[in-house]
Amino acid sequence: MGIIGALLLGWFLGLFGFKGVVMAGMLQLFGIKISVLTYYFIFACLGVFTWVVRGISRLFRKPKAVELDINAKNFKEALEQVKEVLKK
């Protein structure tokens, strides 16, 4: 999603009055009065957070297994595919 996606989500939700709900909720829950700028900053921070989490999860993801359809006719093609995968 990233920063741009999160900001677009915040803008889209703001069209339906979500800004007011967040602002009133922050005031009631934490006693903090926030502005529209802070509302969008919260969504930008959420976008950065999701971007970082996705980046970290890609580091620990196992590579996908290569599935080959091997029979007598395409054995040479499959062998070439295996060689290409092993080169990477």
C-alpha cells in the first residue's frame, strides 16, 4: 500500500466523514485535539509501517518451488528450465 495508498485511503474515508470520527475519537480517548494535517499524518505513518513490514516479510519468505511438467516430449525444455533456475 505504501504512503500514497494510505493517504488516498485517508482522503477517500474523509469523503464519508471519517475525519470527524477520528478527530472526535482522539479527543475523547486521549484528550488530544488533532487537525486535518495530523489526520493525514496518521495515515502516512500507517503507510510507512505497512511498507516496512512488507519489506521485512519479503526477507524471510521462502522462494517459490518451480513446478515442471516433465514427460518424454518436453524433457529437454524442462532440463533447460532447471538450468536457468539454478543459474539464478
